[in-house]
Amino acid sequence: MRKMKRLLVLGGITLASMMAAAQNPIICDRYTPDPAPYVHNDTLYLFVDHDEDVTENNYFTMKDWLLYSTVDMVNWTYRGTPLTGETFKAWAKTDNDCWASQCIERNGKWYWYVTATIKGEAYPGIGVAVADHPAGPYKDSIKKPLVKGWFKIDPTVFIDDDGQAYLFYGNNMLWYAKLSKTMMAIVGGENEVKTKDEKAFGPYKGYNDDGTPKTNFEEASWVYKRNGKYYLEYAAGGVPEHWAYSTADKITGPWTYQGKVMGLADNSFTIHGGSVEFKGHHYLFYHNGKLSGGGGYKRSTCVEEFTPNEDGSLPFIKYTAKGVAPLQTLDPYAPQEAETINQCQGVKCMGDYTGCYVTNISSGDYIKVRNVDFGEAGAKVFTAKVKAEQKGSMSVRIGSKTGTIKGTVSIEPTNGEWQDVTCELRTPITGVCDLYFTFSGNGSSLFDFDSWQFSQDPLAIQAPKTVNSQLSTLNSYDLSGRKVDVQSKKSILIVGGKKIYNKEKLK
């Protein structure tokens, strides 16, 4: 019996460790289907759709498109909701049907191609919005769809070596067209790719009601080029879908079927994504229905790393809960956005190109930041920027959400203003570890969380001289966690919710 108990305990530890190490799905505060990764300089941007968390789960409820980014592949920064149905109000429905999309940069402009249903029609159109920055603001400059018609969904955009841009799209059928230099017009008409060609897309999958053979190509085309060869990845096999690919020597084909890349997605009858190379590593993004409450209409982005075969072919890639390894560490001594997250529970990221933050914080929620390098000297002080309507607290933990508390900041109401709160850590944090922020308080929506930073220096209880000129107009002055009491004209430091006064009055 003792042996059995010991095995159960060990098994529990192993299971807990596996759960703590799980990284897929990679976005945890909302459902994020149809991932479209794009590499620009040292950053990978992830453009995704958004399945709403609604009680009804019998069809897609999609009202906007979201943006995330990463530099290390394990911590993802929410960059806002740059596009909604309202962006395309000149021609599209604004309350739903914000379907698959892809964004690309050219000559300093960002072009985001999306699928949306045309107003007054039952079929979709493909539109494009343009911005100077990946996070926006975006504008629908042409105020009409580039492409419209039955089955014409799921755009993928590609710029060839000669500078010519192409748009591929289609469901069950597949088309491509050249884009103008402005990236906002079709030139030369559209061209159909014969998806019922077994050599191009593999064996037929049964027959349609009208007796015609079903194509192996379903939807979600993804086009790129590597080592002189063109790759076309796509959802295949009808519904439920798996992930497959074909190759060609020219962007216009003919295409040759190469096989499966992934099997059926977990808890989802669709699969949609694409491959990308980032910092010398190859990644395949896709979605499944494994996030809590998820399913076929509530899907979430995942990612796997793979190595292409020597002949350029793609291996069959297995699904994992573990996900991918970090490419670099995160610097805790530089200001970090609160919405840079590896895993989380309960919280939600909000904001737009002007600034994002974490909200919807309740007692028991947490945020995990992975692979943080505190160095040998270690961190001694923690500062967070918050905005609060009620009292609450934030604790710093290492290793797990129930790990030893290294420090806690007490948070008071801030009268609608962002305020820095600071605490001295109980013991220094050293080395590379996973960082957890846990939250406590009464009720929900305790406070908003904007950014954080650690310091290796002990708290210096001194107020800057520039504060003196502010005393006559402010009830208090806030800078890096320090406040000034106007009546005593002494500098104050808030530590663990207690006021610590400087010995001398301000000069």
C-alpha cells in the first residue's frame, strides 16, 4: 500500500509538471483561430481571427481580428484588436463573419487581407485594410471588396522574388490573381487552380451529392517559397480537415501533391494555419479546440517546431501540448508590458495601437511569463503600473502559481489614474526561471495592470527635487512608486501598503 501511495504521488507530480510545462494553445485569454504568422525584422507577428466566447456553440461568431507578437516564441504580447467589422462597413456586415485573414508588409505599409460577408448578400468578399504599423490604425481605402463570390474565402498573400504579389483564395475550389503595385487591386483577372486534379492535390475523398468527386483540397491555402521551390499548404480531406501540402516550380503551378503534414486537429473539425521561418527555426501554426470551453466553433492557436527534410519535403508533424522551446530569455530589468504572457487564467488583454493592458483581474487569477533571466546578482525590487477602483494585491512567485511568494504589492484605489506600486522582495530572485503574478482581493475587476519591471538596487527612499515645484498644485505626486505628502512636504515610499517617510523634508 505504501508503495502504491508513493507511485500515485510521483504520478501526480509528473502530471502537475506536465501541465505546468504545457504551452499549447499559446493564447489563453480568448479564442484565436486561423493564425497567420508574419516575420518582420526580429519580431514574429501573429494575425488571428477571434471566436467569441458565447453560450451558443452551433456556428461561428466572429466580430473582429486580433494581433499578437513575440521575439522568443514563448511569451506573446497582445497588440490590440486592429480590425473589426466596422473597418469594412462600406461594403461588409459589421456584426459577424470576420473570417480568415493574412497580413503582409511592403515598402513600409501593412496590408491586411480579410474575409467578410458582403452586406445584403449571402456570400463573402475579400477586402484589404492598410496601415503604417502592424498594430494600426488600419483603413479600408478602396471601400469595396477585391474579390467576391461563392467559395472565395481564406486569402493568402505572397510577394515573389521579382516583386510581383499574388493573392490565393478559395474553399473547395482555388483561385489566384496578381495584385497591383499598390497591393489594393487585382490585375489581369483571376485564375482557377484545378483542385480535382489528383496529381496536384491527392486522391478524391468520395463524391458530392451531384455525383462529382470531392476534392482533397478544402480551404485555408498558405503560399511561400523556400530554396527555389513554391509550397502550397492547405486544409484537406473535406470535413473534418487535416493539413497537407503540394509543391511547384512556378507560383502559377502546376502543383504536385506531397502528402499530409498534420492529422485532424484536437477537438476541432477545421484546421487552419501556415509555416514560417523565424531566427533559423521552422514553425507550423495551426488551431485546435483544446482551450478550456473550446470546440469546433471556439478554436485556439497552437504552434509546433519542425525540421524540413534534406530534399525540402515536409515531415509529418505531431501535435503536442508542450509546444516549442524559447529562443531567448526575457530581461526583467527592462520595462515589460503586462500583456506579454506565456500562460494565464481569468484575465483579459485590452487596448489598441495607443496602448494595451491587462484587465478583468479577479482573486485567484494569474499570469505566467516564461524564461526570465534575473542574472547572478538578482532582483531586489519589483514595480508595477496599475489602475485600481478598489483594494487588491499582486504577488510575485517563481516556478509555479503556488510557488513561494517573493514579494507582494498592495494596491489602493487610484482615482482613475495609472500609478506605480513598488515592493522590496523578501529574498533576491536569481537565475533563469518562470515568473508568476498572482492576484488577490474581494470581488472581480480588482484593477488594471499595464507594465512591470524589476531592479537590482535596494529601495532608495528619496524624492526627486523636481517634485518640489509640483507641491502647490497636486495632492500627491507619483513617480516610480514614490509619493509626496503635501501637508508634511516629506517624501513617502509605499512598501507593502505602508508609508515610509524620508527623514528630511524636501528642500
